[in-house]
Amino acid sequence: MTEFEEILTARAAEVQIPLTEEQVAQFSVYNELLVEWNERMNLTALTAPADVAVKHIIDSLTAYDAALFDAAQTLIDVGTGAGLPGIPLAVYAPHIEVTLMDALAKRVRFLTEVTRAMNLTNVRCIHARAEEAARQKEHRAHYDIAVSRAVARMPVLLEYTLPFVRVGGAVLALKGRAYAEEAAEARGAAERLGGGAITARPVQLPGLDDVRAILSVTKERPTPKAYPRRAGQPEQSPLK
């Protein structure tokens, strides 16, 4: 085993995330290509083996909820960046068709290459802005789950993500120490966009003291046609 594989296997076991040898091998390919491509473009500030294992991969897998994912068939990662959390979730739940969406073409090139190298046949990579894609028939109210990490504060993020989710589906947002404040800020946005109550599930990453949580919102009603607003407006004037 490489140093990365040893760290990933040990740390995942500490938080009861079982990984098969095949999954560890797939994540090793991801790690190698992330480090390689990061020398040519800005994908992440964290490339040390322990950081990729814990702060990228295990952090992404904390979004996994067996009951929700077992019943799901489709997932979209909005503003996926380096493929997080979408790629780890695609590895962990291979029965789900995963869409990785990002607004930067060069990141989508990386995602296309890395998912091909990992042999992730359940993943497609799309170059698009959320505000535009969420108005397209093939994407609007199409997905069982929408996930996002490090994209925007919760009121803005819900405007980006809830339109993609079918009624009965859910948005999962990976958040840091300000998660309770963000959840409180986003209550009005959730209501206006067709979502229900925002719930928080605190998570602890192995070997780290920082506070994190998964914020989840179930979609209860169709999102009004007015949302999402055109590019730039959600950030400039967040829903309240």
C-alpha cells in the first residue's frame, strides 16, 4: 500500500466508513491525478496525502446516508470543483447516476480525465452555470439528491440547488463551523424555493478538532419558475 492508501484505509475505519480494496485503489488514482493536475491549474490548496484522504475524500463521504442513497437513482454535484463531494460519493454508491457540474471548462476537463481513469461509468461531467442549467428541462426537478461543498452560504446555495431536485428529493450541503448560523439564515430561502425544514447532522473528521455538519433540506413543493434568478443575482441579493 502507498502512504495515501494506508492513511485513507485507517482513517476511514476510525469513523466507520468501510472501504473495499477496489474503492481504495480508485481513490488512489484520484489522488495521483489531483496532485498532477494541480501543478497546472488551481484545483485545491490541500495535496498532502493525509489532507486528500481526510479533508477531501472522507469529508465528502460524510454526506453519505444509507437510507437516502439506497433509494436514490440520480445525484447532481453543483459547483463540484475538483469533484468533491461527487466523485467519492459516486465511488461509494455506484448504483447512482452522478452528474458533476462546474462553470469552469478547465475543471471539467480534469473531471472528465479523472473519472475516466477511475473507471467511473456512473458519472457524467457537465460544463454549465447552475443558474442556467436549473432552467433546462433535462435538469430541472430531475435529481433525487443535490450535493454541494464550499460553494456559497446556505441561502444562496439553496437557490442554486433546490431547483434541480424533484419533490421528495433532498439537498445536502457540507458545511463548516458556522453551519447553525447558515441554517438559520436560510429558513426563508428554503420556504420560498419549495424546501422544508433545514436539519443539521454534525460530523467529526478523524484526527481533526474542527466542527462540521451536513445540512439537509427535503423538497416538499415545486420551486417557483422565478428561481433561480439570473447569474449574479443570488449572490448579490440572497433570499431571506
